[in-house]
Amino acid sequence: MDVWINGDFVPDGDARVSVFDAGIQHGIGLFETMAVRNDAVFRVDRHIERLINSAQTLHLTDRLHSEPLAEAVRHAVKHNGLSDARIRLTVTGGDLNALRSTGTGPQDPTIIIVVQPPTPYPDTFFTEGVAAILAPGRLNPWQVTTGHKTIDYWPRISALQTAASLGAGEALWLTPEARVASGSVSNLFLVSDGVLITPPARGGQARGEVIPPVRPGVTREAVLEVAARLGIQSRETMPTIEDVCAADECFLTNSSWHILPMTGLGLTVQTSEDSDDEPELRHHPIGSGTVGTTTADLRAALLELIQRETAGAMSP
């Protein structure tokens, strides 16, 4: 496998960036994860549009252009010869040492494209669903990077590691008001009385409102599209933990899982009045505790959409 770095392909064992890179020095950078099916990248333009929007909003760089970047992604897929793959596109603030040596700015970003085989998941993930826990801490809606896909992923990865150690597949993050915003690596959906509910994402707030700490996921957007085609009513609102527990169905979305059923929630309960006693983690089933029909229908419709769009994008 070869990695695309700043316009050149490098064998993965030799892929390097400067120790002075802003991503290494200060965690300054953005990334996108994309799915390849049938030799084509699903909605590459939407992913790159989101990345460029974040790069400009956060003053990372204004030197990114959508079509050349999309072409580089397609070229990396073709070069590595994978018809089904997972792509990681990373853009950092560039080599800070080079900036100091010239004494001028702005600095060129570092751009990295990694094409790998898709991550394998057990079939039971999708036939039986996974449980989630609540992540420690809260998302900060007042942070400048809120709702953007930055490379500062340590808290999210740590929460995922905790979830995995408890047999769960995801960790859900709360807002300061104890509303459920998202998973560590996913957007959240509930089904309640036939209505599809998802937290509002950055960009969907009214003027003057606090920016939601939720990323506008490309898969999330596609799910809302297929829901409308299936005649499923949808609503954007921040649910409470009680809303999640009372939902008929829940599922999580990202570019790797597409739609992952969430059939249970682990909640920490203090079972003793003695504050020194360890709290107990109790499993609360979502709905019947099995994969719901709406979730299954939406997953099938989304996979069909991905197949149709990527098959139609194949080169003759």
C-alpha cells in the first residue's frame, strides 16, 4: 500500500511527516473518513466540502480546492487498486519549522491520503446490535472547534476504549445540559412513535443560537434523505437520556458502519447509600432489545443508495 503525502506516493512503511508538523506539535488538523465501493468514493464531494468549510472557518488554511483534492483521493484509490476500501484524508497545519525558517506565512498544509481495506465488523453487530455507555465528561458547545472533525480525538478514543472494556460498542456524549449529542465516532438516531429523531448538527442552528456540538455527518445526511424517500418523518432535537431509554429503536451512523443498531445502553447506578461503594453498570435494553424494523429498513435503503451511487460513478 502506498500513502499519498503532499502530491507524492510513498510506501506505507516509509510514510513520514516532520516532527515540526502542526499536527504533531499542537494537534492542529482536520480529517475525513470515506467509504469506497465499486472503485468509487461515496459522496467524496460532500466530505471534501465539509473539510474545506472547517479549514476556512477555523483558519487552518485557505489553500484547499475541492476538485483537485477530490481528484487526489480518487487517484489514491486507483493507485492502490482496492475496489472496496476505507479512506482517511488528513490535513494539518503544516511544517512549523519551515514557517520559522522563512519568517513568512501562511504555511502550506500537510495533506495525507491513506487507502486501506475496509474495517471488518462481526455480522452480529448488524443483526443483534451493540450496547453503548455514557462517556465521561461533556461536549463543549462554546469551544471554537465544536462540531468540526479535528484530529484532537484523545477524549473520544479514551471513551471508546472504556466502552470496549465493558463490552460496549460506542460511548455517547452529553452536552452541559445533559442532552445526548452523539457517539464518540458516530451520529445518533432514535425512532420514537414512528418518528426519526436526531440531534441537530453544526450549521443547523438558528442565527444567534449556540452551535450544537454535533458534526454534520455525511452518512447522517444520507440517512435523512432515505428516510424522506421511505416516508419516515424526521425531527432534529437534542434528546435526553430518558428519551434514549424510552425510544422504540436507536442506531448510530458513520462512514464505516453506515447504520449500526444500538440495542442497549449501559447506565451507572449507585446501588448503595455508602458513597465509598463502587457504582454498578446496569444494562437497559432499547425497545425490545433487538434490531427494529425501521432501523433494518433504513440500513437496507442506505446500502442500496451507496451501491447505486458508487456503481454509477464507476469509470467505463
